Amino acid sequence: MTLSRSISEEDDGPILFADRPEWSDVVTTPQYETDQPIAPILYSPEYKDASDYFRAIVASQERSERVLELTERLIRLNPAHYTAWQYRYETLLALSSPLETELELMNELAVKYLKTYQVWHHRRLLITQLRTPQPELKFVEKCLQVDSKNYHTWSYRQWLLSHFVDDEDLWRGELDFIENTIGDDVRNNSAWHHRHFAVFGCGVRPGEEDRARVVKRELTFTKQNISLAPNNPSAWNYLRGILDTMKLPYSLLTQFVKPYTVPLDPKRMDIVDLENPPPPPGAQLPCVHAIEFLADIHEQAGDKDNILKAVELWRSLANEHDTIRGKYWERRIRDALNASTSPA
């Protein structure tokens, strides 16, 4: 049976369960105990009908094919109905229904309801049982073509990789996939976050044991992308993430950061520097994120002279370059000065 075609319909809309003889044995359970509730929710007739029958089914703990039909109707009317999803899953298992068929229905519903958590949770449960993660990567790519930054889609991809963490075939093309995604949109913060998960957040993959080499690769990749779009916060955040994760000092990047903290010199000659790529011609400088990074380099040094240099940079952000966050920078200045004058 193809579940997505199981709901009876007429030309003027779906037939209510109350009008179907095969459901005549069920005594419905209405939402309200009285015919005139004080503040009733105005549900559609279809949703009220399906909900009344669903409450009765849950009360009787029926597990049957018609329950699958009922829960599908209810889910299509309200895809965030987590109780309907859970009861549907338990019914599938009780009936030993083919989960591959259910997954086909999910292929439709996941794309239709990308931003509904329950759809993706149900899919996780199915794949946990089926243990077929490989085709899921292509499905996720299809969904990301619809919405390249959807939180639930990226979370599901991370779940696949972490749940089947020992499946090297699953992991083999992940970095290439991420590079292509960032190449399509360098400002896709979700893709940058996923890269950190893949490189640093889910164990060490075979071939990635030399972490110093991995760090150098990631720094080079990130700096090159910053040079393409200097005011992209996602890449600057990733740069910090590399250093924080590996417990490396920010000062390692001083030479790279400084050219992004000053106005672009129109007379500057083009320089090819693969280690520290400079800002491109026409870049809008100074870059707020670079100034913040340089200030944090000075703050991390910790001595009084460097703290004062950090304060000077924060003041430039508060008063000129990032006035919308002026109060934040003023607080950073106040906290740093108080810390530097406090007795040890």
C-alpha cells in the first residue's frame, strides 16, 4: 500500500472519518467535555474530525492499517503533532510494516515541511531501524537545494554522520561536499558550522591523524575565503573556532589580520601570498571582524600595554566602525580596564 495515497478523497475535499462506514465502530473522544466551551479553538472540520478519532484510538491502543491512514491525515493537517508521529511510529513497528515504504512518504513530507522538527525526528527513527544511511546524504543535498541554511536539515546530516560514525563510506566525500557548499555561498554559516563539526567535532577520521597538518589546512582554507569576502562573519568565527578548539594563541594570525584592520591602500601593489592572502582590490575596509580579532589578540597577551591597545581598538568599534554594538564594546572596555587595575 502506498501510504501517501491512502486517504479517501472526493472532488470537493477529503471525506471525514465520521462519514466513513469502516470507522463507525469507533466512539470518538471530543476535545471538550461540554458542547459550549468557554474559549474553544477554531479548528477546521477536517482537523477536528481527525483529532476526535485519534484521541479515541489512543485511548483504545488500536494498532492497525487504518490507524496509519488516520495519523497520516492528522500529520498532513498538522505536521508538528508530535503525539501523532510517535503513535504512528509505534504502530508501524507493531504491524511490522515495511519501513522503506514509510521512508518514501517521508521523502515527500520532509521537503514539504522542512522546518518541522517532528518530520526529521521520525526520519531518524526509521533510519535507526533500517540502518541505510548512505542514500540519506543525497536526500539531504536535495533538501538543501530548497533551503541551504535550514537548521533541521543540517542537524539531521550531523546526526547521520555521528550515529554511523564508523561508516567510512559515509564520511568519505564530506569535506568535498562542504567545500562545494561554501563555494556556492561563502556566507552560509550553517556550512561553516558543519565543517567545524566534521573536522573537529566528531573524532579523528583516518588520514586526519596529523592534527598539525589539519590545522594548517583549515587555516589556509579559511584565510583564502576571508580574502574573497573580508566582511563575512562566518569565516572569521570559524577562524576563532580552529584556534579555540586546538588551544592555540590568536597571535599566530597577527600578520594575516592586520591588513584587514586598516583602510585599503588604493596604491597598494597586488601581492601573492598564499600563507596570508591580503584583502582583494575593492574590499570594504577596515573590517569590523578583523579589528575585533586584533583586539582579542592584544587582550589575550594580558599585559597592560596590550590591554590598552585592545581598548583603543574597541573604542574605534564603538565610536566609528560598529556603532550599532556600541554598548557591547563599551562594556568590553570597562571590564578590561577594571580587570587590569584589580589587585592580583
